[in-house]
Amino acid sequence: MLFYFQQASTLLLRVCDKLRLIAFLSLTFCIQINAAPPYGQLSVKRSQLVGSNGQPVQLVGMSLFWSSCGEGEGFYNRETVNSLKCSWNSNVVRAAMGVEYSGCQRPGYLDAPNVERAKVEAVVKAAIELDMYVILDFHDHNAQGHVKQAKEFFAYFAQNYGSKYPNIIYETFNEPLQVDWNGVKSYHEQVVAEIRKYDNKNVIVLGSTTWSQDVDTAANNPVRGSNLCYSLHYYAATHKQNLRDKAQAAMNKGACIFVTEYGTVDASGGGGVDEGSTKEWYNFLDSKKISSLNWAISNKAEGAAALTPGTTSSQVGNDDRLTASGRLVKSYIKSKNTGF
């Protein structure tokens, strides 16, 4: 009897060792599956984001937090990006570069351009190495007053990365406020022209007025050019069917919609997770093949944060460090076929 018990124990240990090895290899070598981002060169065909084969694609992933805030800047590294790919199953990451003094009262790109650009560049390099798409977000509410700085920022990345790699996606204006679309459109036209001096292929996402909700207004008077989308931002506990109707109206006009930021909570970033509304939004996004990124990889003590306070970049892949929002979002991303 003892002999059979020892045999069974040995067999069980071997099985456990193999399972541990498989888990280790999946985390270690998931980075080597592709030599390019999963759908190759992206473009816009009518109102749809498509891959290099012309078929519709849907990117899913996470947005980083303000680069200029303490709760976010520690995640602007390869370790985080690797976890988002290998543990979360993300195929896109968003680098949200703070431009003005942010809510945490620290200087952004306007006052420390080299510092903030370096943070974004670390994420860009990691995403390219890991075969992911990366969104370069000029995370500003008043970018129409910062045309010179925006052109400098995007010219640098378009010349050094966008002209060489299909991984790059530009987001020229995070969230215009309740201002006139014509002024925002003029800003976009200037920045798009600057990007296209160096990169005539990669997708550019354009912010719309009222915190990137008025996509229907933008679609009625669009920026001219190729491979352009409009960003739609929503927070599930606040924004419901009315905003989906605006998105549908824009798509009916031929606009490509890209949700570069969404939350599972209310528009303040606080409150509890609205799971029902979040799932309604997921159903809408999936039915239209709209790409989306959740706000945010942050350890801030607020409802929208995916990580609990004190979490570091080495723990981004640990489920026991997730908030209620983080658990819901990670489950959604892991359920998708992201091309890896």
C-alpha cells in the first residue's frame, strides 16, 4: 500500500512540476509569439478599424494613469506593459501623458517636457518590443492653447517611431471641454498635418468636445484625412444609452469610433462599479467591434483605479492586487481573442 501511495505522490509531484513549468513558460515566452503587432498595419475602412488584411479588428487594453501623478508614473515601464500583455491579455496600452499641472499639482509636459516625454518613450519602446499597439495620448483638457507643444511632441514620436513601426496610434487631444468644435477641429488639423509629415499610415484618434462625448458633432463636420478615428469617453455609472446613440449617429455618418478611455464607475472616477451598465457597454462595443481601453492602471484610492493602494508595477499581473473595477475589466479583456 505504501508503495502505491509513494508512486501516486511522485506522479502528482511530476504533474504539479509540469503545470508550474507551463505557467512559467506562458508568462516568460508570451512575449516571443509575434514579430509584429497582432493585426499588422492598422487603417480605417469606412467607419471601421481594420488590420493589414482588411478585416475589422477590436483592440482591448488598459490606459495608464496621468504620467505626472504619483499614483500613475511608477507604472510607465516595461514591467507593467509585459504584465498587461501576458497576464491581462491586452493588445494595446495607452500612455496618458500629463500636459498641464494635473490634479496632483505636479508639472506636466509644458513645464518638464523631457521628463514626461521620457516616460512615454519607455512605454512606447516596451510596447514595440512586446508586439503591442500603443496610444500616445496628449492628456490635456486645453490642448487648443498648446498647439506648438503638441506639434513638437507628436513630431518627435512620428519621426522616430511612427515612420518605422505599425504599433503606434496617436491621440492628439484627450478631452476637449465644452467648447466650440470649430476651434478643436482647427487644432486637430494642425497637429494631424505635423504627424503626416513623417508618418502617413498610422491611425490618429481625435478628441471630441464635452470630454470626448460629442462624436456626432465631429462627424457632422469632420477633419479631412485618412486613417482618422474619433475618441469616445464614457463612465458606465453616468453615461448610458444616450451616449451610445451619439456614437451610433457618428458611425452612421461614416466616423470611426475608438473608446480610448472608459470607466466602470461614475464620471468623477469615484463611486462603486456599475456592473450592469458596464456589461451593456461591453455588449455595444463588441457588437460594433469598437476598440476600448479602461481607465486606469493606477493605485489611487478611487473607484476607477484597477489596482489597490500600494500596488507596484511588479504586481500588475497579480489578481489579489485588483480592485472590483480591475477584476471586472481584466475578466472582459481575458475573454477576448486579442491575436496573441
